[in-house]
Amino acid sequence: LTNRSLLFQNYVQIHFRLHHQKENFSYIWRQYCLWGQSRNAYRKLRSIRKLQQADAQLMLEWMHDESVVAHLAGRFAEKTLDDCLGFIAASQDQSSDLHLAVADQDDTYMGTVSLKHIDRTNHTAEFAITVRKSAMGKGFSQYAMARMLEMGLRELDLTQIFWCVAHVNQRAVRFYDKCGYQRCHQVPQDIQANYTPEQLERFIWYVYRG
């Protein structure tokens, strides 16, 4: 069984026993512990960590994948392996930007998650995430986003984290709306200044508040 299937199976077993064998508390407790272990194992299938030089080739992969970058603001098709290596080297300085790798259970790079333009005076930052095509639909984006947003609030003392997505990028819009993230219409000027007026007209903005 997969970790997801095992988690669900143990969850069902707990509730079945709870309703039909209430007297057998010790059995239920053992099943609950098994379910907790399965859940933790499933979480360990994903992590976020510092970017490494070994991630460069897979980073370049998504940059040259039109299905991934079609609606992104950057000119990723022009990027080279040296560009990726330079970005990874620069990411070790986390004073104003925090760029981390999204990794699977084998520590294989699956994408990049970021907090950019960190303003420690106004306690704001801009969020960004991109994952490889092979990581889409497998929970990597949801996991990494939740981790990074909470890290921003708890560890960096941020109060507002903003991000944008193009109107035409309906896959991303559906993802953010489904996850319950709040749309907003007032975005700090210093964050808007990172984009052209033409780009701003095409964006939907979201905010995560502490």
C-alpha cells in the first residue's frame, strides 16, 4: 500500500472500532498510534531545505518546460545552467530573499519556494513557488507553500505576505482559491514596483496575514 492508502485504511479502522467496539480501548489506541505513524511517514515524503549546486540541472529543466513557465513573468527559456548555479550560490545569502528547495523523500529537487523582497521594517514579503512538471498534483506545492508562509510569520516576524498570479493561469488560480487563500486589492507600492504596468494589469493578488 502507498503511504496515503495506509493512512486512510488506519483512519477507517479507528473509527470502525470506535463505533462498534468501544469497550476495546487498548486496541483503538494502538490503531490510533499506527495511524499517526503513517501520517508522519507521509509528511516525510516532502521537505524544504537549502538549495544545493546539485539542484541546478533539475532547476533548468522546469525553466525550459513551456508547460511550467508559460504564464510566469520571467524569461526562463533564456536561462542557462550557469544562471541556475549562480542563483543557487546567491541564495545562501538570506538577508533580503529566502529561496529554498522543495524536495521529495530521496532529497531530489522538485521545485523552488521563496520569500522575496523581505521588508523587516514593514514586516512584509512577496511569496513565489515553482515546481517541476513531475511534481504537479502530488501535494508538493501545497506542502511547501504552507511551510514557507508559516516560516515567514513565525521565524521572520512578517505580518503580511503577498503574491500574484496571471489571470490566464487558471491552474494556479484554482489552486490558491481551493486552498482558501485570500485575494486582495491593496498591495504595497514597493512590491508592485517589481513589475511593469502591463504585468500588473494581468495579475490577481493574494495575501497571507499573521
